[in-house]
Amino acid sequence: MIDKQCLHFKSLVTCIMQAFRHIYPGMRNNTKTVLEAPGAGLPLIELWIGRSIFQLKRRLGSRHSFCAQFEAERKQIRQSLAACPEDKKGEQVLIPRLRGLEDSSRFWSVWMTLEHLRITNTVFASVIKGLTKEQVPTKQASTADVKPTESVGAEVEAAFEASCDHYLAMIDSIPHLKTSARYAHPWFGPLDGEGWHALAAMHMGIHRRQLALIIERLQASSRI
């Protein structure tokens, strides 16, 4: 008896909602997810924990271990890309926010994620090379400045690989990454060349996880 009453109540609620949507079509748009603005950063507690983890990994790691991590993350990204249908790579997917990921970055496509990595790999290389020459960028670093555009296409896959090659070759050409010059990251504060190198490897890991989740959801939607 109770089950029948519950079923009747659910049906009644459904009918009411459908009626309202018919009368007020705009009501459907009220459920649209609103993301934070680019550059909004991370929740304070997460940021504090992230800084502590970053400092620990930086102390425990080395120039060579961070290069190895960077290359390992790159390899896993390649494997994920191989499992994604070509016609799905440009489709934006809303995912839960991962640790280390800004809210504004969780509605990207596979290609948008690669474009972000291409941009940041290029920035990391430029910053580190400059610091080794005692040259500090005059512009303040901002996460909002390295967001991808929605219009990026298949060409970004080769561009991403080229950015990885360029980054690793640049690191290999520098004798010493510990620099007296420092450039401030918006989350981690002033970093020397070695600090930016550690960040580059960890950054690849964050977006490798993002990419895997995007592809996982694309595959799940294809099976429906």
C-alpha cells in the first residue's frame, strides 16, 4: 500500500514539474551549471594542503626524477588519447572538480586539455630559461591567462607533443636549475628554476587525470 502511494506521489510530482516546464520553458535553464571565473583559484584549505604537498615533493624529488615524472605522465596521456574516439575529442564534458583543478577548468574537451598543457609547457620552459639568465618576467603570472579556447582542433595533438619535446630539451640544455632569481606562481609563491621544473611535472599529472576522466565519461555516454 505504501509503495503504491509513493509511486502515485512521484508520478504526481513529475506531472506538476512537466506542467511548469510547459508553461515556463525557461525553467529548464535554471539547472545549468555555473562555473567560477577563470583564475578564481582553489578552496583555501585545499590550497594550503596543496602547498604543503608541493614543498614536500619538491624536497624529495630531483631534476632527473621530475623529468622522469613529466615523461611518464606524457606517456599515459598518449595511451588515454589512443582510447578516445576521434569524433569525441572536441566534445566538452562536465566533470567533478579534481584536486588541484580550478572550477572553471572542469568543462573542457580532450583537445582543450591538450591545448592548456601546450600553453603551460611553453610558459614553463620560457620562465625557467629566463630565470637561469637572471631574467624575471615582468607580467604577473595568472592561471586565467593559460586557459584554452573552445575552437581548438586535432592539430593540438602534434603541438602538445612538440611542447613536451621542447620543454625536455630545454631542461637538458641547462646545467643548473637552482637560480637566485625567482618568479611568483599565483598559488605557490616565488619559485626558482628548480621549483618551476617540479611544478611542470606535477601539473602534467593533474591534467592527465582530468583527461582520463573526460575520456571515461565520453566512453560511458557512447555506450548509452
